[in-house]
Amino acid sequence: MDLAISGKSCLITGGSSGIGKGIATVLAQEGVNLAIASRDPDPEAIKELKGMGGRVELIKADVS
């Protein structure tokens, strides 16, 4: 799927698990640069997202 968003940047809260990870996965596949904010990040999920070729930065944070 080509959403014409390659090279854009996106901040995803809770992006290392659940719905947030699903969204992050689709965006990473589209070439979007990601900032993942998570209170308790899953290192394997971050590694998986980085392996999709885009830039992925982790921000350990509680956004509540």
C-alpha cells in the first residue's frame, strides 16, 4: 500500500505494544520516521520496527 507518506515523521504513544504497535508497524512499512513514546517499552518491538528500514527513536515517558 502506498500512502505517499514516506519521509514524514510521527509520534506514537504506546507504540511498542497493542494498537499502537500495529499503527507503528504500518507507518514503518510506509517509510515514516517514528518516535515511540512508551512507559514500559518492549525492546523486541522497537528492534522489529527498526528492521523495517525507517528511523525509529524511543522516548521513555508516561504521557498520562
